[in-house]
Amino acid sequence: MSNEKYDDRGNLIYYKTSYGCEVWNEYNENISDEAKLVHEVDKFEMVIQALSYANDGIEKEKLEPFVNSAKSQINSKQLKEILDKLLQ
């Protein structure tokens, strides 16, 4: 397994350990329960950011695609419950 990867901008990223590379691959491929949860938390944070923008005056209609996209990708019962309360 190579210890080099590229980020979204094409910059080379080196991992100091094979474990770091392993964890990154696990996250990137979304293969473990932990990786899936981290992806869902990332989507959850996207909704929180959209709500923050709404509080700053951005029209809610413009933010709906972000919220709907995030909601569709969250499967955790606990995160869904919190999300529903935030969106009331």
C-alpha cells in the first residue's frame, strides 16, 4: 500500500505511517461503521452550516438543496432525531 495520496486539488499528501494511510482509505471508501458515521456527521454539519447561513439572512429556499441532500444521506437514528429537532 502506497503512503502517498492526492487531495482534491491534486496536492500530494504523505502519510507518516501505514496506519494513517489505512485509516484514510477506510474513510475514503466508506467501508467501516466508523467511516460511515464520520460521513454522516459531515452531512449533519452541512445542515448546521446552512442553518447558520439562514440566520445570517440567506434565503432558506437557496439552502434547501443542501439540507435535503444532507438529510437523504443521514441514516443514524440519533442524528436524524437531532436534525428533525433543529429543523422544526
